Amino acid sequence: DAKTTQPTSMDCAEGRAANLPCNHSTISGNEYVYWYRQIHSQGPQYIIHGLKNNETNEMASLIITEDRKSSTLILPHATLRDTAVYYCIVRLAGGTSYGKLTFGQGTILTVHP
Amino acid sequence: KAGVTQTPRYLIKTRGQQVTLSCSPISGHRSVSWYQQTPGQGLQFLFEYFSETQRNKGNFPGRFSGRQFSNSRSEMNVSTLELGDSALYLCASSLVTSPNEKLFFGSGTQLSVL
């Protein structure tokens, strides 16, 4: 799986959009970009994933650059409950292992009142 | 629909003992994966089971083992516990019907080795 690079920490004001960047310059054509988050001492929570196109769901939007070397997770209206560690993961589509994710150190997002 | 259930939530053991952790996946999910999380190493993949067979294994010693039952429930076992095995152990399940299937995680078992 390709390596990802994320900022160690970010701050955001409550109610504002939080934009979390991720660099995955060695991503290959059949690798997806996944985002998970983890609130202290809980299991990681799935947020969103995409291959080439931008994606949006009820939690967030994922913007993937045209060359796929980087992406941005957008939380449109951050709340205090969005304070968590956010992991950007590149995952091979298919193969023989569906259950393996390679987690990096992630970005600690702190949402301030 | 119930989520991934892990038991027990907390566990305290002493060095040299062994421990068994349990994971019940979401109903219908056939793949179960296990992860270890420590402050120093972060989240690391242990192994994955599908249809009672181990499909993939991370870089952990043989003291770490697992199994999956016919109802997809899974257990992991750690023998001869060491202080460094203190960690949050997480289980994840997925449907395994498409290549971009997402994983759902349980809340984990917090193991403390004294």
C-alpha cells in the first residue's frame, strides 16, 4: 500500500469548515483513498472513501486531485464532537486481503468553541 | 443493526499468563480483522480471517494467534504475556462483497499486563 503524509495537528473553529490534507504521491491506479477517524479510546470510525472522483456523504466531502497524488477531507461545519485523530489511508482494491488497513500517525484535529 | 461487539472491554493480566479476546462481527459480515494499538506504534494489523481461514498476517510473534468460527465470530489469543502486550486490541469486520468494502471497528478491549 502507498504511504501517506498528513500534518501532525490542526485546529478549527466550531462551525467553520475543517480541511484536512493528505499526500499520497506514490498511489497507484487501483488504490483507493480512505478516511477514518478515532475518538480517544474508541475504535476507528469510517468517514468516506474514493478512487478518482470527488465524493460526498452525510459526514464529509473528499476532494482528490486530478493526478491523485493528494486529497483533502472536508468537514463542512465542524463541531466539538469532531475533535479526533483523522487517518488518511491508501488501500489496494481487491487482492486477497480485505481486512488490512495500514494506518499512519494521522492528524489530530482540535475543534475550538 | 448491532455493530461489532468486543468482549471484555477491559482486562488486567500478569506477565506469563495467556488471554483470549472475543469479537462478534456485524451480522452478515464474513471477514474479521484484528489490530493492536499502542501509544508508541500506533495501529498495527495483526491478522485477518475469512470463512474460518487466516488470509493475512501482520508482523507479530507466534504468541499472537486467532481463529474464526463458522458463525464468523472470532477470538484472538496471546500466550505468555509480556509487559509490551499492553494495548488496545481492536476488531473490525466487513462484508467482503466488493473490492472497496469498508471496515467497521468495535470499541476494543483494553489489555493491561502487570
